[in-house]
Amino acid sequence: MSKQKRKYVPNALHSELSEYSSLLRALETSDHLDVAKRLTEPPPNKKQKVNKIKESQRADLPGDEDFRSGAGNSSPLAPPFNQTREEEDVEYFGVGTLNSQDETAPYQEERTRKRVAWTLWPLLAKDLSVPEWGLQDEIDAIVRQCSQNNYTSAAADDDGDLEEVGEAPTWLPHLTVSASTFLSSLFALLAHHTPARPQSAQDRLNPINWKMVLDILGSCGHVDAELLSNVRRRMEAIYGPYEGHGLDRLEIRATAKSRPTVLIDAADDALLTAPSSKRCLFFSSESECLPQPFVHRAPCSRC
């Protein structure tokens, strides 16, 4: 039997499918990092997630309907696609060579379930898009909305005061810069802590949950214990109990930090204390008998 010649994707189509697969990875990552959505909505089922990705690929793949169905394409530049192989290459490898050999459905479904849960890390520059609004702009909008809601809830009667709400207060830029700096440091701290994974999967990163975030912040001591306690109480009301040790580590760090502070303060106070003018009768000089700080020899018992 003659060996069948392998068919390759045209260069133009290869570039377009590569951009499409990069877009899918970027959308998947942005969905994992969408905190508000993950807090308000339960995580989707794996089967529903895979079906949603397949439907979007069938609807958005480049080419006309004849190209998708494989009918009426006899040119070697546009070979008929095998639907199973096409979905596998686009979803997993960004695209590569296309083989006309069919693969079994259970094997493909198993590979699909294993590969959609992770994304490449660090992300490529072409997978990231510059947002229209920066972090400071988002904080500015949130502060304006909260201040306006608090003001309207107070049921103000004067119409002139309502017009002043729309004006930017003088403290808003300072609050925006302070909050954006604090959040940027938190994001950088979380980016340097990745979940444990095998040596062969160092370029794959699974999403972290809120419990791991509390453990990281509690271990590093970057935030206040009261802040972590409030976050823990609110998150436990939604997702169940928290069994980590982040808050315990934070309390231990605070206790260990307070011990040398007390000793240093006591030593500073002793340096500012004036020595006694009483003179010892059994020593030739005052310095040999008077108690001084950090002197291990005990003073004279008859002074």
C-alpha cells in the first residue's frame, strides 16, 4: 500500500488560526482572573465548558461554509478538514499539521478535559491586550460611585449639594494613587506565588482560589490581620469554612515582631535615665559600683 501524503495548512490560514488560538488562551486567562465573576457565579461544569469552546470554534473558524463542510474544495491549497482533528489542533497546539486519519472520540474527549484547565505561563506578549481603562481609572470610578451612593442614601434636601457630588473632590487623586499602589503590590505578590505542580508541567499554571490568596498574604505579612479576618468572614459565608493557617502565621509574625520592640524601648529608656549620685565606700570610684545598663557585673550589695 502506498503511504498517504500528509497535507499541510496554507501559510495564510496557519497564521489566522494561530491568532485565533492565542485569542482563546487570552480569553480563558482573563476569565480566570475575573474576580467579580468568580465570586458571584459558581464555576461551570467541565463538559459545558468544553462544549462552549467547541461551539465558538465551529462558529468563528475562518472560511466559508463550504470550507467548513469540506464540500467543493478540490484545490491542494484548501484541503478538506477532518472536524475531529481540526478541533484538536486549534484548541491544543495553536494549530499544526492536519492529518486525515480519524481518532477515536473517547480519546479526544479525555484529552480535551485534561488540557482546557490550564494555560501557558508566563503569557506571551501577543496574548495580552492593553486595557482601555487603567487600574487608577477603575478605582476612580468605584470611589465616585460609592461616594455618590452614600450621599444619596443620606437623603439630602438641598439641590445645590447634589451638584457638588459630581465634582471631583480634592482627596480623590491621593486615594486613587494609594489604592492602586497597594493593589499593584498585592498582584505582584500573588504573581510570584504559583501552585505546586510537577517538574514536567512548569509552564502550566492552574488558577488559584481565595484560600490560597489568604495563605499567601498571611504568610508574607503584607496586610493587616483585621483586613484578612473581614475577608475570611465574608468569603466563608459564600464558599464555606476556611481551614488554612494564613491568619495564624500573621499573628505569630506580629507577636515575634513585638518582642524585640519591647526590649529596644526598655534599653532606650535606660539610656536616658540619670545615674544615682551615691558613692560606694568599698570601691575607689563610682563607675565600679553604680549599676549601668548592659553591665553583667552585679552592683555592690552595700550601696
